[in-house]
Amino acid sequence: MSELTITTEAEFIRSGSTTFRQTNLAFFAAGFVTFITLYDVQPLLPEFAREFGVPAALASLPLSVTTCTLAIAMLLVGTVSETLGRKPVMVFSLFLTSLLAFTTAFSHTLSSLIVVRLLQGLVLAGLPSVAMAYLSEEIDPPSIGAAMGLYISGNAIGGMSGRIFTATVTDLSSWRTALALIGVACLGLSVYFVRHLPPSAHFRRHPFEVGYLFTSLYRQMRDPALLCLYGLGFLIMGSFVTLYNYITFRLLGHPYDLTQTLVSLIFLVYFLGSYSSSSMGRMVNRFGRRAMICAGLGAMAAGTAITLAAPLPWIIIGVAVFTCGFFGAHSVASSWVGRHAKTGKAQASSLYLFFYYLGSSISGTAGGFCWTHGGWGGVAGLIGLLLATAFVIIALSTRLSTEQPSGGIVGEI
């Protein structure tokens, strides 16, 4: 396959440099846009159930269809970025998703809302997997963990801000007003991203070939190390979305009877998640990736158990512990994918995020049935099952690493 080398000799972006700071701020803004537009409807699920007269599982569809189409589209977008370039694809994605976020304000039926959110998932795919590939290619290898952690911090703060802002404006006005304002703000952040992200310096362009797409994806799926990471992505994201989808139903109902605004304040724990993603990204160099993922999974399991308590303060503590564990585990696992993949980094990242968001779609909706039939105990039971499976995968990865020291999960640093 022919390749056109865009640049042959260019330095990687190193931690501490002005370019490193500009790049991180640009991706912080991009992550903010991605997650505020992706999850701004999450606190509105009880509102959708009330306004459209549907059960919890159906009310979750405006979120689930977005993450599902996002997952599928990312399988193609990674390859498209190999042809069109990393930055152009990300820019297109950010601007179009911002416009669609604004459009959701004009949805007056559940079906029309689902259609717009489905389209939003398709265009959002142009940012997450391509961002991971860009960072893996352009950032100095020892600095990748910290850069990925800061990018995921933008995800965390964007997700938190979207949920709190949406819930607060919904109480004061309507959810349609909230979503329209978010779309306008995201357009401004997209302009910032365009102006401050450096062009790719280590990108190698591939002519678009359908055969290359499938052979590259097939090659990534044959790697046992990557398969373990893909499984982890599915399970940890499935757990995370399930908890946050239905904690709002719990706190809006008896005996808590909180308002949308008060319930949304629980998302302030995202600040802790932002900190944990950055700090665990740095600690990888000292303790190794596998140990840090286990620590994150342990925190998620402990947090889930704590939420089973009835007092509201204990529920908040449990959600906070869970959130720290999730963002730490995700930042380490996602950076590991880019570091481990020797070729087709965009495809490897796309597959990780495919399983990651597929977990969100499947578990996020399945949790609705658990809530309907088993209450919060049923939701916590589903999360516990997902996390137990994640620990099994970690144990399997350890065995693969021992049996295949040169071909298993490598790069513990």
C-alpha cells in the first residue's frame, strides 16, 4: 500500500512546552464539547418519561441511540481520518455536533428527538477515536499518559457541566432552552479548537480503501492484548452509564424527592473524576498500567456497594468513589490502546471506543429493566456483574502477558 509521508523529521510534542499546553487546552475544549453534547440529555431521562408518557427503558433511548451510532460510526471514521487527516475530521465533527445539539431544542416528539440524537452520534464519531490517534502520534511517548488524562479531564468536566446546566435550566425554563444554549456555547469552543490545535506532524496519509478498513480492523481484533482492553472498555463504560442513568430516577423519587437542580449537583463529583484521570495517568510510570486499572475497578466496586445505603450522604460518597475509579481506569486503558497498537492506531482506538460506547448503549438500556423490576438493588446488581467480569479479564490479561512475554499485553513501563 502506498503512503504519502506528510513529514519525515519532526519532534514530538513534549510535556512542559508551549505547544504541549496549547494542544492540551485544545483537546480539553474538544472533550468538553463531545461530552456536553453527548450526555446533556442524561439528567432529562425522567423528564422524557414524564413528558412523553414512556417507561424508563424507552426514556433512555435518546442517550442510548446516540452512543450506539457513535460506536458503529467510529469503526469507519478512524479509517477516513487516515485519508483526510486527523484535524479536518475532528473539526467537521465538532461543528456539526454543535449544530445538531442546537437542533434538539426543536424536537417535540420522542421519535423526532431520537432521530436527531441518532444523527448526532454519527457525527460525534469524528472526534474521540481520532483524538486518541492524534495524541498517540504527536505527543512524546513518556507524556502520552498525562496528555490523555488531561483530555479525559475535559470529557469529565464537559459531562458534568452539561448535566448540571441542563437540569438547572430545565427547572428554571425548559429542557429545550437548555439544549439550545449548549449548542451555541459548543460552536464557540469549536472555533477555539480550530485556532489552537497544531497540525499533524507525524501523520502518514493512506489512500482510502475499503479492503484496508476491514483488514486493519481484523488485524486489531486478532491481538489478545487489544481484545482484553476492548472488553474492559465495554464493561467499565456500561457500568458508568448504568449508574448515572438511574441514580436520577432514584433521587427524584421517594423518599428523597429532590428537584432536577439538586439531583444534578451530584455530577459535581466529576471534578474528582477529572483529577483522578490526570493523577492515575501520571502514576502509570510508577506502578504500571495493570495495577492502576485494578485500582480503578476496585474503587468502582466499592462505590457501587456504598450507594446501596439509604442515607443521601452515603449515596453521594458512593457515586464519588465510583466516579474516581471509572475515570482513572478509562484514562489508563485508553492510553494503553494507542501505545500498544503498532500500526493502524486510529482503527485500534476506534475499536476500543466502539466497545466502550456499545457498553453504554446496551447496559444503559438494560439498566432500565433492572430499575423497573428490581429498583436500585437491581441496578447495583447489574453493575456488580459487569465489574466482576472486568476483573476476570484483568486476570486473563495477566496470564496472557506471562505466557506471551513478547506478544501479550506489554508496555507496563
